[in-house]
Amino acid sequence: MLKKIKNTYFSTLIYNLIAMKSSFSIVVLIALVIASCTAQTTKTQTIPATAFAEKIKTTTNPQIIDVRSPEEFTSGHLDNATNINWNGADFEGKIKEYDKSKPIFVYCMSGGRSHAAAAKMEAAGFTNIYELQGGILKWNAAGLGKPTDKIIGMCPQEFGDLIKTDKKVLVNFYAEWCEPCKKMAPYITKMEKELADKVVIVRLNADENKTMINEMKIDELPALFIYENGKIIWKHNGFISEEDLKKQL
């Protein structure tokens, strides 16, 4: 009934706009058509961590897919999630086992792989997809991760000792699956040698140093911090060019 009313409304509006025979009315008509088509075809909702958690909580028997690697999944994942590796050869085959008419929840570490997976799910016929915005990084930064006393990688005390030096310290958190990190790796490695007399450059794998990722509430990669006398004087998330990074040093 609602759909019928909506169609009648748009039909009347379009008729009236055409009758006006003005360039403005044509522009408005085009905009309405585009908006209407977009609303009807959008099947994926990318939502923040708290909303994602609430949707899962209010959904009966939610279908939750973790598209990270098996190693990442084993190190920690959302309750009741199933691992289907986005980079696995059998991804398309495995998602076909799920009910396309029911809500499905998808996430990865930072959002890149889950976004690609959601697009593939749309193409496969899923009609209601919820993607975790920013992935597990945002989930943990929002305080939704499971608390643990287990130290994974460098501990806060070791990190504190690392930045105690009379030189500036550049700390770069990265991941092997992070595309911007891969682009930046060559010139950061080169800078380690070029600026060795002025700057200490430390690269820390986020997957191997989860304690510090959580401690520093890092929710996006790459993450860069510059310390001087043990205090942060600059920080940046995401890609940055070699030229712009050197300006900060």
C-alpha cells in the first residue's frame, strides 16, 4: 500500500514538473529519478560500531561474517561470527550457503575488505547487508572488544622506554593487508637510513602489537605518531606523502 502511494505521489509530481516546461523543472525531475533509483538499489548499510552491535543484538540468529584471514580470526573475533576469508578462493561459494533474504553482518579489520565483500554479496543477491564501519579497529576503540590481561606484542612499559631518547621518534603502526601502508613502506624504510642521525623510526605491525593498538585507541591504519622528549607532538591517520611526512620531522 505504501509503495502504491509513493508511486502515485511521484507520478503526480513528475506530471506537474513536465507540465511546467522549464529547465528548472527538468533538473528537479532528473534529481528525483536518481534519488529514487538510489534508494531502491542500496542494499548495504555501513554503520558505526555501536549501531552495528545494537543491530546484532536485536536480530534473531544473526548471520555474522568475519572476512579477515584465518590467522586474524583466531586471534580474536566477534561472538558467533563465522570466518570466510575475503582473499580465499572459495569466498563466493561459501556465502551462497547463507540466507539472502535475512540480514547479514560483515566486518574486517578496518573496512577495506568488508566493503569489497559487501559489494560481492549485493551482486550475489543479498538484500539486507550491514557493514561495520572502520572494522575491528573502530569496534575496539568504541570499547566493545572483550577486555583481556593478555599482552600481545609490545607492552606499554616497553613502548615508553622506546620513546625515551634525545632524538625525535616516529612510530608507524601498519598492517600487511593495509594498502596505504604498503604504499608508504618503501619511503619510510628509506627514511630510517636517511634520517638516522636525527630521528628514530619504529614500524610496528598492528596485528602483532594489539595491546598497544588498544592502549592508544588506534582506529585507523596507517597510524603515525611523532614524539619529542617522550611526548606526542604530532599524529596522523591514513596515507601521507613522503614530502608531507618529512615536513613534520
